[in-house]
Amino acid sequence: MNVFWNFFGPLLGLGARPEELTFVQISLRGIIVFLATLIMVRLGHKRSLARKTAFDAVLIVILASVLSRAVNGSAAFFATLGGIFVIVMLHRLLAWCAFHSHRFGILIKGRPEVIIEDGDFVLSTMHRNHISTHDVEEDMRLSLRTDDVSKVKKGRVERSGDVSFICK
């Protein structure tokens, strides 16, 4: 174990203050963090980056914030990588629980809400979600190529915040 620390300690600047790290040390830390993060995200599952729910966004924000500390030396390098691995596995565990329990999924991911019903805006739901009629019309123009709400059977604000439509 001493051979490991004697070799990698100076190479990565382990134990050095952040302002003492060299370009090479920060670069090597960045490469290791990049590769470790890639492995962790693949272990965690690719959906964590593909979905845009708050549940997944929290993981991304934490990853970025904490791992930057491992690169710049303001936190212990290997302890930070280990802590992030635990957080990624927690995310995967919670996603697994949400898959197996609809109620738990709603709790951590939310639920879609109807904002258009048979060509009429559901203003109370739109108000609760801070979505204006102009926002919905923009989404209809972008995805349906129309802004005629009478052509929409159902519109929903999805758990990701995206708006989806089913035409009549």
C-alpha cells in the first residue's frame, strides 16, 4: 500500500493544498475523475442523464459540485470519488424502488398533470405549474405545428416539465 501512496501521492498532489497543485496534477486528477464518473454513471444507469426530472437533475448537480472539488484539490481525492459512488448507487436504488412502487415514483419524480382537456385549457393546473397559455401555444407550434388548441384531445405537463399532446 505504501508503494501505491508513494507513487500516486506526488503524481496527484495528494495531501497538497489546492494552491500548490500543478497543471499536471490537476490534469491527471481531471482525467481520473472523468473516467471514474463515466464508469459510475454507466453503473448508475444512463437514464440519469437522459431524463430531466428533478430526481435526476439533483444527481447531476451533486456530481458536478462534488467532483469539481476532487479535481481542484479542495476535498480529499479518493474519499470524494468514493462518496460520489455511494450517491450514484443511492440514485440507482431509489430509481429501482420507484420502478417497483408507483407511489414512491410519484413521491420522488412527481406525476404528469393535464393542462388541456378536449381542446380546452385547464387553467387551474396551468396556474399551479406556472405555465401560461402562451407557453402551451409555443409548445404546440413546436411539436404539433399548430397553435389551435381545439385540435388537442389532451395536453400534459410531464414529470420532466416537458409538455406533451395527444391530437383529436
